[in-house]
Amino acid sequence: MWRGKKFAHITTPAGTDLKMEMNDMEPIIECGIARKPGDAMAWSDGEVSLGPVIGTTEGILVIDGPICYYGNPSEPVRLKVEGGKIVEVIDGDPKIVREIRKQIDTIPGSDNIAEIGIGLNPESLFNGDFEEEKKALGTCHIAMGNGYYYGQPATSTVHIDMVQYNPTIIFDGELIVDNGKVLCVEN
């Protein structure tokens, strides 16, 4: 359903309202089977992801799930995105807000929006671990930092996944995920 789509619009009950143009790569499917040299998988597995065209992501991103390296926010973290970059860490969990601001100030390219991913694994747990939750069926994660895996130049030393709950995701006007329900796999 994602192949060939150009524009994504993501909203969440927590307040995300983010738009981006998708790059021309094939969506990356992490299916959990790696049997040959060069195959890749993660634990837990079960996501589809792609990177935006650099500079096209715009809007407000609200992270209400776990964040790689930073943990689960005590209150959602709100980020303002313009021209594909995080231009303001608005508010949220005070400790995480401080850490993200410090990261953006000290790690070049870490403000870049690098990825959008959709969790597809119905067995993944909601346990506060970003690796588990980003794969949970119906979650969305947005990454900041290095987007090399997604066809972007390698301009940062970090890739930080940030999980969002109950997203609604529209590709080219077609509803793909409706308030956390992935329409092509859930009835």
C-alpha cells in the first residue's frame, strides 16, 4: 500500500500534525527473516519504513511513546519541524526536553527528520522499550538524525527513533492507519 506513494500526513490524538514528501526508494520491510549474507532484521521485528525527501517535513511532532536512548516520557514531548528539521523543542518531559535540546546543539545533523515507520507486529509488547513498541501493530515512529539507510546523506552520528501512539496516517489521500488500526492487516 505504501509503494509509489509521494505524500504522507500523520496525526495523533496527542497532537502530532506532520506532513512530508516521501523519497522514491522502495519501502523497507523488516519481516524478521534473515537467512542469507546481506539480509537484515531486528529484534523484535515487524515494521515497514521509508525516509522523507530532505527538507520536506513540516508541522508538529508529539512523542507520547518511548524514545531511543531517552526512555518513556513522563509527559509527551512536542517538537516543531520546519524544512525537514527540528527547529524547536517546545515542551514535555523536562529531562528529555533538556537532552534533546543538548543533542541538537552538540551533534551535527541530529535535528534532521530521517524516517517514518509503521509497526506491524501484533505480538510486540507495550512495555516502555522503544525497540519493542516501535514494532507494535499500529504504532508509528519518526526518527531524527542519520537517514543514510533511507537514501539521505550520512550527516549525523545518531539515529533516534521516537514512538507515537494511535496515529492516523494518510498516503496520497488514502487512509492507511486509522487511529492505530492498520487497515490492510486489521479488519
